[in-house]
Amino acid sequence: MISLILIFPVIACLILFLIKNRALNNFMITLYALIHLICSICLCADFNPLDIKQNLFAIDDLNKIFLIVLSVVYLAVAIYNNGYMKDDKSLTKKLRHYSYAVLLFVMSMTGAILSTNLGITWIFIEATTLASAYLIYFHKTKHSIEAAWKYVFICSIGIALAFVGIILLTISTGSLNSLSYNDLYSNAQNFDQLWLKLSFVFILFGIGTKMGLAPVHFWLPDAHAQSPSPISALLSATLLNSAFLMILKVFKIMIISGCDNYARIMLLVMGFLSLFIAAVFVYHINNYKRMLAYSSVENMGILAIGAALGGAGMLASVIHLIGHSFIKASFFMTSGNILKIYGTKKIKSVTGLLESDKKSGWLWILSCLGIVAFPPSVLFISEYLIVKTMLLGEHYWMCAVFLLLLTLIIYGLVRAVFTMSVNDGKEHEKIKLSWTMYTPQIVLLIIAFVMGIYLPYHEVIASAVSGF
């Protein structure tokens, strides 16, 4: 199963190269999404933890959640992509390159999630940069090429910093000649703590770049604003998760070695800084895709804060990751509907969305309510658990700052979304889009809101975060 989901994209790219057919592009993207989901379900339903010791790629309690989230979001994006790219007038060659990049991008994220070796994870994280750069550049405008270069430049620096961190980690291991997570966990208590702490700084800042944590988030708003909406959904809902998983695995080494307090402080600082940056910029943005990008920075900050708190906070972090992925993917895909209808990304130029396209209008509003943790959104549960953990730990000032920043961000998002949705008194032409541009968002939002009422398989999530 693992071999299939890692090798199929290469085979699909070869087929697309040999058979130059416009319709085949979307077909291969959708086919891979179906194969990816089926294989992921089979792997997660019946996995053997002992494989971790023997293979370079394996399923464990933690990464299976990330894999399922990737599969579900990718299938939703693949279905949406059929309608989004249907009327695209681009040349067949350009669309074929787009398909190559999507297939290899998802394969890279899958490899990063399933890897049992820190070095191989680093390679696949770097591969995500190379695969997704063309997707950001796809429209080939002045702004898109600037966004693509900024993305490649900043993320390459981040990856280089992470590589230095891995070297420092190997120095801390002494005579242990292995980057296998299983070996690192088994011997972490014997590591040199000075070198280990130094390595965590480099890895957190380096991979934090890919995760979109402030202050190394600068590529994210431009990349989301310029890339096609299906790609924005993948970048926000899956790429950031893959980077977060690598950080979590290194964080676990810090916990086992007894350096967890040091690591938790760093995660808290970057987490709160991410919330602050989002709170400041959400008021000064006139581009709704950039607004959603800063929302992603905010939510990555919440993940970092939850992980740093540990215990119920870590449980909340994983729940938040699932909810954010589904809701933000819906949000970005619906932004693609708005772009199709109005032909602009400016917030001030979009009014009366409910009048122009009622389905897109309600999806826009519901996605907003979901992302701001309005009950029964599953994000309400995760944020409630984080606040509860802070109060039980007597971190009252931290809790107050957390709630204040969230309130500012919520106000900014809700104000923009409802301004775009309500009628301004003018006549608006009614637009009808393909069913594939509504159904994925509806399904993802249903999942996110149902999880807020009834959280299935909570014991799976609890076992995933044991040890944090």
C-alpha cells in the first residue's frame, strides 16, 4: 500500500508525458486521490508498529491521523479541481505541467508523513518546495513569479537551517549512527543536551518556515494569494501539517531527553507571535485570499501553543489540526468560487455574494463560522481544551492574551466575510457553477461540524499524543 501511493504519481506523470490529452490531466489527479484515500484507510485500519523498525516508511499512531487528513483533503481538492479548471483556457502543455506538480507535491507530503527516518523526512519536505513552486507560479503574472521566488528563497533557507539542525542533532547523539526515529527515541536520554537544544533551535526555525510559524512565515500570504484556489487549499490544509509532524517528532526527542521545558518555551513564543502577527494584519488586508493565509498563520500558532502545553493541550492540538485542515480547505475552495464570480480578490470589490450565488455565499459564511470556532465547529472543542489547560496550569496571563488575540482575529475575519456576503442594495447577476465546486466544501464542513458534536475515534487521537 505504501509503495503504491508513493510510486503511482511517478507512473501517472510518465503516462501524461506519453499521452498528451487535456482530459487525462484531471483524471490522473482524481484517480490518484481515490487510490490515496483507499490505501490510507487500509493502512490505518490494519497496521503493524513493528514495521517501523524495518522499513523507511511505515504507519504509526501519530502519522496515520496526518495521512488520513491529507487523503480526505486531497480527494476534496481533486474533485473541486475538475470544476475549477474546466474553463481554463491554458495550453494543454501548461495544464500537464500543473498535473505533474500536483501529483509530485502530494507524493512528497505523503513521503514526509510516512517516513521513519529524520533525514528522509527532510528530503521529502525539501521536495514539497520544488514540486509546489510551479503551482504558485501557475498563472505566470508578475505577482505570481514574485510569490514563487519568495517561497523558494525563504523555504530553501529554512530547509538549510533544518539541515544544520540535523547535523547538530547527530553530534548530540554521540556514537549513534542513525537518524531513525525509533533509534533516536530509544537513545534520547543519553544525548548531549547542549547540542540537542541547539539543534532544536535550527530545526524549529527551519521547518517552522514550512509550517508558517511567525516570524518565518513571510512566504505564506503571497503564495496563497497568487496560487490557484485548489493549490491554496493543499498548501494550507496539508503542507503545513507535514511540517508540523516533523517538528512534533523532534519535539518528542526533546521530551524524552529531558529538554522539554526549553522546547516548550520556544514553541509558546513562536505560537503567540503567530497569533499576534495574524491579529495585526487581518485588519489591514484588502485581499481575501491573503486574509485566509493570515488565518492559517494564526491556526499554526494555536497548534504550536497546544503542543507546548502538553497533555490535554497536545490532544487539542491534534483535534485542531484535523478541524483546521477540513474547514480551511473549504474556505480556500470557496474563495475560488468568489474569484470565478467576481474576477477579483479585493474584499471591497465583492458584495452581495448571497445574491450572486447563494450556495457559495452560505459556504463562505459557514467556513468563517467554522474557522472562528463557532459551535458546533470542532475547533471550539480544541480551543476550549487549550484554554482549560492554561487555567488548570494557572497560566492566567497567557490565557488572557490568548483569548484577546483570538477575539481580535475573529472580529477581523467575521467583519470581512459578512461584508462580502450581504447585499449592498444593487442588482447582482446570478451565477451558477459546476456541482464539483460546491460538494467538496459541503462534505468537509459537515465532517468538521459533526466532529464538534460527536468526536469519533477519540481514543485513536489520545493514543497518538501519548508521550507528549
